[in-house]
Amino acid sequence: MKIGLKAARLGSAIVATVVAAIFSAPATLPGQAPPPPDAPDVVDFAKLIPLLPEPPEGWAAEKAEGSTSDVGGFKLTTVHRDYKKGEGDNTPTASISVLDSAANQDYVTATTAAWKINSETSEGYSKSVTIDGNPGFEAYEKDQKHAALWVMVAKRYFLEIELQNLDPKELQDWIKRVDLKKLAEIK
């Protein structure tokens, strides 16, 4: 695997690894103390679900899902919604996810630092981006026609948009469907 493709998959791997570690950890992540008692609580998932937009014209959406969990002292809230345009194996799809990481600022710092990777190869690209003043990371894999955009909102919410079988430029249209200012205000 080439460096560029590894970089393009880095953001997704970081999120998957940390979420898996949180759900499998007995009390703390390796080498990490539990959150301090004054750490902010994550919001209840019901506050975030209304931010997942209705499908654009010509698209269908599944029911939005969410959960708020406390695993060994680590609190985590996630919400997610899938979108589809048409039927078949190669139909365009999109998904929007939000992860509230307020209780784990080390995770926020480490992940956003890893987003400072910019790479382009014949296989795709990965690059740092800024969306409405929020740091982010965009990646695209040409062969899989998979595009992803991660944006950190209010130093606590990881917003992820994934597209399959669509031009990566459409990430910008999808991010505009989420009210980032409203998300930043939710506490």
C-alpha cells in the first residue's frame, strides 16, 4: 500500500480505533487516565439527531440513529444517518455521523493533529481543510469512489460525511446541509 492511500485512510482508522478502544476498555485507555471529574458531559444523542438533515430531492434516508454510552467512565454520544439515491450495487450513497468527544480532549487533540497530512497520488488524496473556521480532513480513494470529510466543531464534535460513488466535490454540498453553528451551540 502506498503512503498516499495510507494517509487517505488515516482519519477513518483513528476514529475506528479509538471508538473500539473505548468500547472494549475496562476503565481507561492504555496509558490514559480517566477523564477528570470536572470534564464536560457529552450531550444526550436526542439533542443531536435533529441536526441530521432530511434527504435531498431524489434521495431516500434511513431513520436517524443515536446512542449515549458510559463505558468505564468514558462517555460517548454518537448519531448517524444513511442516505441513498436509487437502487443497485453502484448507486450513490452518503452517510453523516456526529461523535461527541467532550469528555476526552486528549482524543480531540491527537486526532486533529493527525489531520495535518496532505498527500496526492494516482490512488487518491488526503488533505487538511477548514470549513467555516473549523479544522477538518478530506480524503478520496479513486478506485473505491469513496470520499470522506471529517470536521471538528467546537473542539468536541467530530462530524463525518462519507460518500460512495459520487464526485468528492459533493462533500461541500453535503457539509452545507448540516448546521455547524447550531451544532457548536449544543451543550
